Amino acid sequence: MKNRKKIVIIVGALIILLAGGIALLYPSGMRNIELQGIDLTTLDNGSYTGTFERGRFTNTLTVHVENNRIVSIEIVDDVFGSGITNASDEVFSRVIAMQDTRIDTVSGATATTNAYLKAIENALLR
């Protein structure tokens, strides 16, 4: 009887820890971040740096603009470290192709996509 009670307490504690860990890794609202889109006609040539922070999704990007077009995006600081993930490559390619942040999210990386897109907007919407 005592062992069963201990097991129930341990399992309960593990469930609580797991739920808390998931909440930290995937903060609420990451799927529904409002993206405004960008107007490149008002931007001068140059490099613009923007940061987005929410929970574990913290990143800083530099967006390079030439002739009112985004020509490249690079990661300055990212939650994933110095290596560029497949998701970032895909997001950046889509933004450059569409010249906007209102793109479809990368399948399986919705929160990461939204964090990158918001950092791009934060760089360009001043």
C-alpha cells in the first residue's frame, strides 16, 4: 500500500514537471502571432536588425534590403545556436520569394516560423 502511494506521487510529480516543461518550450500564443506584413517601398538600402523574444523563441535576424527588395536574411542570434535549421532556410526563402512576412508556415515548425517572421517584421517596421 505504501509503495503504491509513493508510485502515484512520483508519477503525479513527473506529469506536472512534463506539463511545465512543455509550457516553457511552447509558450501560448506562438501559433497566433499577428503578422502585419511589410511595405518595402519605404525602406532605404541597408541592413536592418530585429529581435523577437517569447519564451524559448528568442532570435535576432539581420535583413538586407536593396532597391526595395529583401535580398538576404541572416541569423545573428538564435535559440537553435549558430547552425541554421532547415526551417530557417525555408522561412527565409519564402520571405525573399514573396517579399513579405505573410507566408505559409513551415509544416511542423509553426512556432519557429512565426518567431522568425516576427523578428523580420521587427527589423523592417520602425
